[in-house]
Amino acid sequence: MIKYGVTVLVGLLIGAGLIWAQAATPEVTPESDPCSYSALQAAKDEIDQLFVEVAAEDSAALLGALYEAGQRYQETALTCGYLPDDLQNLIIGTQDLELIMTALETLSGDPLRGQLLYNGEEQTADGVALGCGNCHEQGAVAPMTEGTWTRWDEQRQLEPQFADYSFERYMAESIILPWDYFVPEYPQFTMPDIYHDQLSYQDLADIIAFLESQDQLP
């Protein structure tokens, strides 16, 4: 009788342990892991819905759906860590700073080309001539170009919100998300919130490399 009772007790404990283990293991869902296979399949199905309502023989609508689907496929892949061979030539297109920083880690910036882009002497990958120097040269409506790195080193990185930032991250945020932080002594919303749609990843890397060379004393 005792032996039978012990056997039953052990069986109950094992069963309870299995139930607890199952309950303690969280179910992987698209929300908990957006880059799991099931989540990516769900994202693909959602993107494919773009084509469901396209009328037969409506070429313009079909082209529009193809274009939007392509952008969304690309962003999904980049968000989940896929870095294509032609990454440097891609227009950034997103304001996801984590994604952008991951991409920049694979690139080397050219400060000389960055200077040409900054001054509008060379076009971006999107065919735009930037006018950064027009606002930053004299420091009247935006911080001066000269001393950009020095101000980061001596002032900005000492501010609590930038404690974990590198210079590259600070500049990427300043260019791609310019309305997230305003330098106190300058008017807000002066810098356009458009450069994620005009710069390639290489353009951004080059401009940051140029600004990092601006280490003049205040």
C-alpha cells in the first residue's frame, strides 16, 4: 500500500511539473518575436493583401501596390537583421534608429564625400543637393558646423539623455529624427524632417564622418 501510494504521489508530481513547465514557457507570437518564422509569414500575408483589392487590368493600381509591397518587404527584412549586398546604395526610408545604427556598423564613412554632400556640391543617392551649410555655416539658425564633434565631446554627451550614445548615434538621430531633440539656444522645428527619404545609408555614413572631423575648439 505504501509503495503504491508513493508511486501515485510521484506520478502526480511529475504531471504537475509538466503542466507547470508548459505554463511557464511563453508562447511565441508575432507580437513577442516579430522576426520569428510565423511572424514573418504573417507579415508577408498582410503585405500580400495589398493586391487583393486591385481591380483586374488596373495597371496603375497594380504598379502602386507592387511599389508599396516592395518597400514594406524591404523594411521588414532590414528590421529583422537582413543586410543586403547593396545596402550602402539604399535610400534609408525608415526612422527606426536601431535599424539605421545596425546598418551603419557595416559601413565606413568618407569625410571628403560627406563634406561635398553637406555643402550641396554632390547629390545624394536620391538625386538631391543638400543645403546643410546654408543654415549651419554661421550658426545663426542652427549650430555651427565647425566644432560639431567638440560640442558633442564637451557638452552634449554630458546630458543625461545621451549617456549611452556614441557620436555616430547622436548625429544619426539629429539628422534622421531632428525633432526628437532641440538644441536649447536655437528655434525648434527648423531642420526638415525629410532626410530619411533623401539619404542612402552611405550618404549618412559619409556626412557623419565629415562632422566627426569638425573638432575645432569653441
